[in-house]
Amino acid sequence: MKQRNPWAWVPTLYIAEGLPNVVVMTVAVVMYMQLGLTDTEIALYTGWLGLPWVIKPLWSPFVDLYRTKRWWVISMQLLLGSSLAGVGFTLNAPFWFQGSMAFFFLMAFSSATHDIAADGYYMLELDDHQQVWFVGIRNTFYRLAVIFGNGVLIPAAGMLQLMFRDQKAFTWSLVFYGMAALFIGIWLYHVYVMPHSAADRRHNTSAHEVATGIVTAFRTFFQKLPPKEMMYAMLFLLFYRFPEALLGKMSVTFLMRPNSAGGLGLSPQEFGLASGTIGVIGLTLGGILGGLLAGRDGFKRWLWPMVCAITLPDIVYVYMSYAMPDNLVLISSCIFIEQFGYGLGFTALTLYMLYFSKGDFQTSHYAFCTAFSYLGLMLPGMLSGWMKDQLGYNAFFIMVMFLCAITFAVTAFIKVDPEFGKKQDESGEPTAA
């Protein structure tokens, strides 16, 4: 069978991976804010939607065992399209909140499962050279999906609200119906385009063997380091992004709440440009720079600059909460600085997870690392709305700056090989910086 050009399906596959995540994590926050929920309610309820990404390692072996990766990818895309339509349908019903949350949970579960299958299919269908060559392509299209979610969907809702005289529930339902149609189109496209890989087949592995493998991988995960070092590693995974976990959802509401509620009062269109486009560009550039620096000089050399990058730029929100700027260029610049720092600093977490996971069960151990890291992002985020409602935006952002000390503290105790990440010459020795 002639192999189809990966350009035909890699970009759309990772657009399909990125869109549901941004819809659940950001678009839902803006929608519920416009529909009248408090910041406490928004942070608590949308925080729960991150749970499937935390626990997805528990069912990832079953994606390997049953059917094929292609089958899982296509099935989840159909389910994602259905869940998007379900959100649109329930928003105008009397039970709009319960109904939309139920479909958001279905969307989150389907998206987490789609992530497992899509990444597995990518590794099976492409050879080693193609995987390395297309890694930048897949990450770029994932970021484009994030830009589309924040920079197109949210402004589209704002424009529809102008057309339909501020009927927020109705306009958001139109947005989700449009998203459902887009996903059904992606599903139909992939049914035709995605190749049937010879390597993508069901393994002759029993459920008992899979369960035994999970238990072994989990047990060996906690035996990778001596107990004391393991405790430090877990604290790092859980708390490295603690300030960012608090800032995440509240930065969105701060930018869009009216001045009377302590926010900057950005319109959906302004938010889409400032945060959804310029901010995501900053995030992407920061991540690229972080990878280049660590690849040139090694991870350890840039660890502390990356820690500073993910924490100190948060001060722009302290400034904006007091200055209350109305200049979109100034606001966008502040968001760019903070997101560029986050992208640069997040590189440290990614590299540490890769470093920690080396050895047997590398794939499973990396999945566990991402689960613990996501848990550390989810739980503080759920409480962030209540904390902000108790303190107000000004004091809340100041508190976030003080809590940056937690990131510095958990980083101080981890151990990293100074040579990890450095480019090696043909003999396998690190090259001189």
C-alpha cells in the first residue's frame, strides 16, 4: 500500500487535538463568565474539567489493546463533534448549566482519549526521521488551534452578540454549533485521508497483562529515586507551576470583567487579539527559545533563568490591576511578556519530566509525570476564583507574586545531570558550548 503524504493528515490531526483543549480550558471560562457565573464558580467547575487529562494514563493501555489507534482517533473525533453540538443545544434549555457541564465532561474525556490515540498513531505511521521532522509541524498546528480558539471563537461570539442584541446564550450556542460542524468535517476528512497503517493493529495482549503492566509501571515510577529525592521530584512536579495555576483562569476574567468589577473590560474581540493571538505567539516563541538554549548549553545551566521566567513576569498583572490601562497595545505587550516567560519557563518542566522518565517504562513514566503536573495545575486553579473573590484582583495578584517563592523552593532540591540536553558529537560526547 502506498503511504499517504503525512502533510495530508498531520496538521489536521493536531488541530483536532488542540481545539477541544482550548475550548474546555479557556472558551468555557469566557462563556460561563458572560452567562453570569462568579469567579468562584467558574474556577471550581471548569477546574474539574481538567480531570480526564490527569487520569488518562489509567486507561491509555486499553487504547493500545482494543481496536486500532486510527479507530480510536476517528471515533473520538465523532464524539467530540457530538459533544460540541450537545453544548450548543443545552445552552438555551432550563438546565443549561448542568447540561453544558455534562457535555463538557464528555468533550474532555473524548479529547484526553484522542490525545493518547493521536500521539500513538503518529509514532506508528511515521518513521524516526519523519517523527523528528514533523514534531515542529505538529506543535505549530496545535498552537494555531489555540489561536483559533481564543482569537477567533471568542471574538466571533462577541460579534454575534452585537448582531443579536446581546443574546449571549443564543450566540454561544451558534458558536458551538459551528464548532460541531467543523469537527464533523474533520472527522469525515480523516475517515478518507488517514492511512491504514500495517503497524497499527491490535496486540495479542490480555486485559490481565495490561493491568499487570500498569501496576509494574506505577510501582517502578516511585522506585526511580531514593525516597528523599523522590519526594523532592514529586513536589517539583506538583508545585512548579503553582503561581501560574492560580493566575490562569483569573487572568482571563480580569481582562474581560468590566471596570466596575475590577477588570479591564476588554471586549471579546480585544481579548481574542491580545490574549488569544499575541499572547499565544509569545508563549510559542518562549518555548522555542527555551528548547534552543537548553539544547545548546544543557538543561541545568538554564534551569534558574527558566524559573525566573515563569514567575517574575507575573508582576505585569499587579501593574495592570492598579494602573487599569485602556490602551490595547500596552495590555497586549504585558500579556506577551508574561506568556513569553511562561513558554520559556515551561521548558524546564518538560525537560525535567524527560530526564526523570529515562529508563524502563519511559513512555508510561512520562505519562505519570504529566498527570501529576496537571494535577498540580488543576487543584489550585479550582480554588483561585474563591481566593480572588475574597481578596479582589489587586491583592490576589500580589499574593500570586509572593507565592512564586514556592516555585523557587521546589526547584532548589531537584538534581539534574549537567550534561543532560547538551548536543553530542558523533562519539556521543557533549560538544563544547
